[in-house]
Amino acid sequence: MRYQSKKDDSTIIDQLQKLAVDHPREGFWKSYYRLRNKGEQVNHKRLHRVYKKIGLPLRRKVKKRLPERVKEPLSVPNRFTHTWSIDFMHDVLNNGRKFRTFNVIDDYNREVLFIESDYSLKSSRMVWVLNHLVARYGKPEKIRMDNGPELIAKLTQEWSHSQGIDFKYIQPGKPTQNAFIERFNRSYRNGVLNAFLFDDLDDVREQTSIWVNDYNHRRPHDSLGGLPPVSYREKIKPSHGHHSASATPSLHYAHGKEQKEKIK
């Protein structure tokens, strides 16, 4: 014996659905005023009830808020494997397919620790590379980076906490706060990415390996008194068994081997 509503919303439903098709990116108030401007006498509360009933509300894309980034003076560490800087770059192959690189350098002598390259580099791959570098060179106290999606992902945050490594995020829109890696990126782009045409990733990795070996062992660095990074590190302070980045291809080999084992 309950009261049954006799409201007929079919006309409003048809009108709203037509507006949704004709103007898919417009929300409730745009639809309301379009109907009012056509002479439709409809209460906005009733229209909103019907609007929600038929599932038309647009999902608002809320910008992810970053924690406050405090400006930290850029300084040269007093030893090797104290602070690393990391960043991503991108380019294209001859066939137009895009690829990315993940660059890691040591701030002490700007030595290239590794450059990973692939079509897609997610946060899990970044952590994989960093784990190998920690095993090879030792654990840094800090890693400096920008606020890219891979770098602020939950996985990378958990990794930094578990390793006890402090992630130093620069302020958004302030690349000069990560000047060491930004300056290196320009050298890498001029020396490799802009200097060659690549048919596939193997070409990218081969030319990168040759260039990194020269950069670390023979290319004079102005801020190091004209010495290459490895020579500077060995002259100023012995490396105590640390290896140079000339073994770069081994990480690519290790990753390819792991992928094959997963497929099997």
C-alpha cells in the first residue's frame, strides 16, 4: 500500500542523454543552462536527481598533490657513492618507435654508473637497476631526482625506506636543482642520441656502452681539473674495490636472462 511516485522523467532523460552524446565533456550545469536557454522550465534539483540517476556525472580528474619539496643546495659530495642523481630521457628509433633511457650518475665525480634503455621503463625496472647498482658500488646515502611518476610511485618509496636511502626530490619546475644529471643529459644527447640513427635497442645500447666507457675513462671533465671521472676518483681517493661502469652491458644481459627464465 506504499505510495507510488507518478513523476514522469522520460522527457528529461531523453534530453539529458542527447546532450551527453552531443557534448560529452560538459557537466551538469552546462546541461542545465542549455535546457533553460531552450525554454525548458525545469528545477535544477530535479534535473540533478535525474542526472545522477542515469549515471551521467563526469569523473573529475584531480591533480595529485605532492608533498612539500624543500629546496636543498646542490653541493658536491666529499666521497664516491654518497649521492647519486637519476633521470629519464626519451628518443625514437628509425621506425618511429619511442624508447626511454634511465640515467644514473654519481655526484662526486659525475661518473656514469649505468644507463638503462628500453621501450618502457616502469618503477619496477628502475628499482631492479638500482638494486644491481647498490650490489656493485655500495649503498648511497641520498639519491636526487625530480617528481616523475616512476620516481614518486609507491614501489620506489617502499624501496627507499627498506634500503635506508634518502630520496631527495627537487621542487617541481626547478631542474637546476638537479643540475648534475641535467648537464650530463645534454652531453649524452649530443654524444649519442642526436649523433646516431638507431635501428633497434641493441644499437642504442651498443653506442651507449662505447660512449659511457669513453666518458668515464678518457673524456676530460672541466670541473674535475681536466681528468676523466674514473681517473679523478682513483687519484683523489682509492675506489676500495669499486668497479667502473665499463661493465654496463652486463646489466642488460642479466635482465634479458631473467626475462627468458620467466617465459620458460
